[in-house]
Amino acid sequence: MSKLASFLHWSDQSYWIDEQKMWQKLKSNLFLQVIIALVLGILIGVSFHDFSLNLKPLGDGFISLIKMLIAPIVFCVVVLGIYGANDIKKMGKVGAKTILYFEIVTTIALILGIAIAYIFKPGAGMNIDLSKLDGKDLTVYTERAHEMSSGSDFILHIIPKTLFGAFANGDILQVLLIAILFGVGMLLVPRHLAEIVRQALEAFSEIFFKMMGLIIRLAPLGVLGSVAYTTAKFGIDSLVQLGYLVLLFYATCIAFVVIILGGILKFTGLNIFKFLNYFKAELSIVLGTASSDSVLPQIMKKLKQLGIKDSTVGLVIPTGYSFNLDGFSIYLTLGVIFIAQACNIDLSMHDLIMILLVSLVTSKGAHGIPGSALVILAATLSVIPSLPAIGLVLLLSVDWFIGIVRACTNLIGNCVATVVIAHWEKDIDHAQAKAMLEQKH
């Protein structure tokens, strides 16, 4: 009897210790928290419709908190990155290579979207009657699209009306312009003055990053609210009609990451699957929020831990957030042709070339927040008279679901770009990078 009592006592103690360890692991592991929140969000959205609709502020609030800090963080890291290079010629060389790389990979993504649309024809057979589509929800998108309907408008939009207006509006392209000019200006003034500014910016940057770290702890709540609302709002059955498009886009992005980006990364000597595992915690947050903004500080920190110089990370990543949106580029051409197919509109080769060329410009104005894709799609559709902007109604119900993988692909593309540029410039410690990727994360 004493042996049985001793065994039961040991079992209870062992179970309590295991349970305590598991709870401690859950408290410290943001990845697990986000996954649990994602599953709970789906279950709540399916089971409690009205309650789930009221959870929308959780997701919106989390994204708003993130967006609040993005402009100042981008400004600080770009300026410090340029100043850290300590050489205008060096900065110009890296910047030129970065933009060239972005344009090549973006063009590949755009062409891939066109090819997939014509091979698999996701919109064929839908036979949508345009007169029955409700366009009232598209007013905001089509109105904002007019700002980006031409190349000159796009270029003028990059120039802010006031120095602080760009920060107030949270326009990343405008903030980038100011940051680049500011960083170059710091290199041109006497060093003792520039050092004072550098120290101040480093202090502000550290504070902003600490603030972001506090906000990121709220990610599970943001994911829970966002997923529950979306599931309740659109329902699982309502997505069947557009399910093929969503699955096709997912498969295309996976193939793009594994084959295209994997091949590019292999050129630097790194493995794409180990690379993805290294960033799994950040990718899980993006999967839940459909926004890559939320993980900007962590991504930059992890890239630096791979042995990449601060100046390269500080220049490539923030620039890539506006100029290298691989997932969005695939969706842009795929979505435009899907609308044409759904509405039984034949596109000429001239139309396809125009879509490709215009997309190269308009894709630079999309920044990883759900909803911007519809604005850019509207801007792109406006250059082809035969394509009705009202066709965007077809994509409204699945934009969030598409946005999940779209944002993840954008993020992975920018991380790979940073490694490639660092490899070209010999700004990466390959031994350290391989060692970090071999570790369990």
C-alpha cells in the first residue's frame, strides 16, 4: 500500500511538474500562442456569429498600434543604415543593386501571376453578370485609386506636402524619401554634428523597438479577434465559389518561395527550408494578422543575428516593404485576369503588356496592410477600359484570406533579398548564418 501511495504521489508530482513546464513554455513561446489563437478564432467565428463580429476591434486595434510606430521606426533604421555605411558611393552602389534585384524578382512574380491565370483559368465559367454586382463597398477603393492612375501621379504622391505630413499619414514611400535625404544630409555635414544626431536617433530607435516589443505581446489577441471576425463575417461555405482562386494563389506562392526564392537563396549557400524555420515565429504572426508590419523589428534583428551588417539590413528591409512585394505582385496580375475571366472579357496581348508595365509601378504603392491590394487593383484596372473596376466585388470576400499568404510571401521575399544583397556586397558572415540556421528555433 505504501508503494502504491508513493507511486501515486510521484505520478501527481510528475504531472504537476510537466503541466508547469508546459504552461511556462506556452507563456514564453509567442509562436504557440498565435497558433492557439488562430484555431480558437476559427472555432469562435463558426460557433458564435454575433459575438465574433464584435471582436473585430481586437484585430483592428492591434494593426493600428503596429502602424502607429512603423513610420518612425522606418525613418530611424534607414537614416542610421545610410549613415552607418559612411560612404555615399557605397550607399548608392548598394541601393542600385537593391532596386535592380527588386525589379527583376517583381517582374518574375508578375509574369508568374499571368501564366498561372491562363494555365489554370480560375475565373472561367463563373459567367458573372456585372449588373448584379453591388459596388457600394468599392467607392473608397476606386476613389483612392485615382491618386495612382498614372506614373506622374504616382511620382508626385511620393513627395510629401510637408516634412511631418508623411509621418502623420503613415505613408511609407514618403517617409523613405525623407529618410534617404536626411541620411545623405548627415553624411555631408561636419562629423561632430552628425554624431549628435546619430546618438539621438539610436536612442529613439531603441525606445521605438521596445515599444514594439510590448505591442507584439498582444499578437495572440489581435489574431483571435481578426480570425473570429473574418470567419463569422464571410463564413466557410461562402468561400467555396472563390476557393479555387485562393488555393491556386496559395500553391503559386508556395512554389514561388520554394523554387524561385529557394533557388536564389541557394546561390548564397543557404537552404530555404532552414531559412523559413528560422523565421517561423514571425511568419506565424503574419499568418494570423495578414500584415507583415507587425514583425519588422524582429525580422531586422534576426537578419543581423545571421551576421548581416546593420547598414545593409537597415537599407534593404524598409525599402523592400514598399518596393519588393512578391506575393502582392503575383496576386495583382492573377486577380486582374481572374476578373476578366469571370466577366467573360478577352484580353489582348497589348492589354497584358499594359497590365504588366503598369503593375510594375502600381505594385510599389502597396504596403502589407489588408485592403491596399484592392486599391492597387483598382488603379491597375483603370488603365484597361474593358475591365470593370466593379469586378473587384468578387475579391472582397476573400481578400483577407488571400492577404495571409500574400503578406508571408512579401516578408520571405524581403528576407531573401537582404541575404542576396549582403552576399553581393560581402556584408554577411556565412559561417555565422549557417550556424544560426542549424540551431533549433
